[in-house]
Amino acid sequence: MTAAPAVTPLCVADDATFWPWHRWPEFARWENPAATVVVVPLAGTADWGLGHALDAEETVLMHVLRAASRARPTTLPLLVVPPLRFVLGPGAGCAFAVEPPVAHAFVSDVLGSIAAAGFRKIVLYNSSPWNEDFIAAAARDNRVALGLQLFRISLSGLGLDLHPTRSTAATRRTFQTLVTALTGREPEPPPADAARPSAAREWGDERIFPLPGPAVPFNLAQTESEATVAVAAQHLASLLSEIHACAPLAHDGNIHPAQP
């Protein structure tokens, strides 16, 4: 008897909560789908000056989500769809970005499919600072159009911020070290002549500069990053539990005209 061929993973995921690993008959008899929290990850692709690959965002996004999924209480029903990778990317170091109307239509199609399966409580879980305003707009529009109960969580809210001016050098170093530990690859050092940001940036200057100084080596990164993942995952699991506890929308999500 030959072994079944290995399946190429779609992403880093918790098998018990990953939507594609469930068969359609399971969804047909899913117990109370309206109470299940469905997480829709959105992962940008960009060079953040950390010396790591362009998928660093997704690497951190999905590892934290997998740890949170495994640490969640048994009373929290959870499903996770594969990450949406074609999102906004206005920065010069971004890749595979799409225009806002395309990204909006993409997210709306995914949310419509989830709603058609009977699920109402959905979390847009985002890695990129460039997509924080976008998911706010997408959540608002699909709340109105589909009557869904939508929530938003970004990595920046979990202490893992990549924004070039909002984050600190220490925050970026933590992110770099985390990717080193999760991938087993040390970052490439910045070029000797790499540009450096001025002490006081002008308003609107959101250029990405290489992170200066020596990176944390792999043998030390593993120990440092265990606590980073654990803290972020616990925070995420707590937020997901709060979302699960939220009462469903009135009138099954339908928006009724205001009464005089």
C-alpha cells in the first residue's frame, strides 16, 4: 500500500481551524455557523528594510494566528481562510499590489462566499500598515451590503508594527528577529552605503530605510521570539474571544430606516 502524496500547505495554519481542511458535508451540518468566528487574513508583500524575504509579513501574521488558534479556549468556534495576498501596496518596496477598487472587490467576493455558507461574524486580520485604512472601508461597506458583523485586527495592534514612522527601531528589530526565528534564515546585512533616515522626518515622508546595526543571530533569535509569539498570540486569542462574546447584530444584520 503506497503512502498518499504529501499536500503542499497553502500557508502556515492550524489544521483544526483551517477552512480548506474541512469537507463540504461538514459545512452542511455545521453547528450554529452564526456563532463561529471566521478569520480572513490579509498579507502584504513588501521589502521593509529588514533583510528578509518579501513574505515576512505573512510569515509573522500566520504564525501568530496559528499559535492563537491552538491556544484558544474550547468554547471558541473558529475558522481561518487562506490569506488574501493581493492587497494594497503603495510603497516603493511593495510587490504584487493591486488598485483599491480591485482589492475591495476581491475582499467583498470572499466575504460574500463566507456569508453564503451561513457565517456572519468575520475578522479582517491584517499584516500591513498600508492596509489598515482599507480594511476599515471594506468592513464598513460589507457591513452595509451583506449585513455581516465585521471586526478588524492588525499586527500593529498586537505590538508588531512595521509602519516606517509610527514604529520604533526596537519594534522593527523585534519583527526582524521574529522572522529570523520563524524561517531559520538570518537577514542579509544592509549595504555599507545604505541611506539613513534623518533625525526628524518631514510630514508625509514614509520611505523605508534598511534597519541599521547587527541583526540578532539565529541561535539567540529563537529564544527571544518564543516570548514574542506567545504574547502576541495570547493577545489575539483574547480579542477573538471578546469578538465571539459579542451579541449578534439586531435584525440579522439588516439596517432598518430610522423611525421618527
